[in-house]
Amino acid sequence: MLAQLTTNNTVYDADTDIWWNPDELFHMLKTCVNPARVGFFERILREQQCYVPNKTLLDVGCGGGILAEAFAGLGFSVTGIDPSAPSVATAQRHADSQGVDIRYHIGAGEQLPFADNSFDYVSCCDVLEHVQDVDAVLSEISRVLKPGGLFFYDTINRTWLSWLFLIKVAQDWPRWAFMQPNQHRYDRFITPAELIQKMAETGLANGQTRGMVGNYNILKTLYFLRQRTAGRWTYRHLGERMLMREGRDTNLCYMGWAGKDR
């Protein structure tokens, strides 16, 4: 089960646009994932009476800017950072082409090049399962987050279901695989309880954890994926159908928020 030795993060260093092209895998973050997580984050901001335009937000592990632009669309002053120079270049080009004012930086979450208490909000989504040191990333996020600020996250739970779907089906079994080999590594997945404890150790108090669930059943999922591997569909077609929503089931993916008290 734990045969992989390293997470394949080189997939993010492609010299083409793998983020905003609808026929590329990572565009599914915009079509499938963003509606669920951005809707959840926006609701939390309203419930916590923190939805104030022009507040500053740092997106850690911003990739090609899919989530960063969504936060900019909510009226925040957004900064993005990612260790992949090609992804950051893609993010900056797209923001510039859309007239969206986002400042992007190349850098790792384990050592953020920002002063203490710099941002009103920090997000780190679809990232914690890829980093080398989760504890260091969370510590840095807490350091740059202002007291009273909010931290938004999503990641993958470590369960038999995540092993079956995101390791075996998504990566290892050619009949359905839609990710590169070793793009995810099972022992890098983190349970909600582990993440809540790690956040608490850095001064981040978890507010709520919710599941990110597919708006479709397992048989449809396998059918959708087979259509792509058989050459009848592209990722664009998957993105139109494999929509996710907020739910109670955290067995596969989950999202949440935490507050900084100090």
C-alpha cells in the first residue's frame, strides 16, 4: 500500500498551461471543486461576520491561481505563493489577462517570506497532502496570520476509501486512472483529528470541518473515468459532470476553517 517513496510534485512544472485549459486535469479544480469549497468559505465569512472587502488573503500553494482568483472575486486583496515557478508564471499571466490584481511569489509553505501578522486570512487548499513538513507549513501559516484571522483549508483524509479511490483508481489502475503515478501518496494523507491537533499546537483553533463529497455515485464515477481513458471524453467532459458539494462525509476529502486566537 505504501510502495511510493516520494510525492510526484513535478507534475506542476509543465511548460504549458495545465490550469486554465479546460481539457487539462487541474482545470477540474475550477469546475468541480471550487463551487463547493468557495461556497463553504464564503458562508463561513458571513457567519463569522468577517466578510469585509479589501481584507488581505494569502493563498499558500496557489498553483496556477484557480482558487486565488476566486478569492479575488470575493473582493479580497490576494497574494499567492507556490514553489512551482511554471505554475506561478501561469497564474500571473492569467490574472494579468483578466485584469485581476493578484501578487504572486515563488516560495515554499515551510518558509513564507512574509512578516508576522501580515494577513487577515490564509488559505491552503489541496496542498497539505503534498508538502514535505505539514507542521512547519501550519506554523508558518499561523505566524503570518493576524490575531483574530481565519485559516481556510481542504485536504484528503487517510482512510481505506481514499486509498482505494485516490491511489488505486485515480493513479494505479489504467482502466480508470486520471492522475499521474505517485501524484498522491497515501501516507501523506492526514485525518481531520490529526490536522485539528497539529493546528492547535500552532495556535489555530478549528472552527468547523465539513466533507467534500461527489454529487454522483461510485458506478457513475467509474463510468465517467472510463469514458476518458477510452478516449471518448477529455477532462473538460469530466469537469462538467464530476461536481463536488459540501456534505457530512469526510471519508475522502474534507475542508474547514480555523481561527487564530493569539
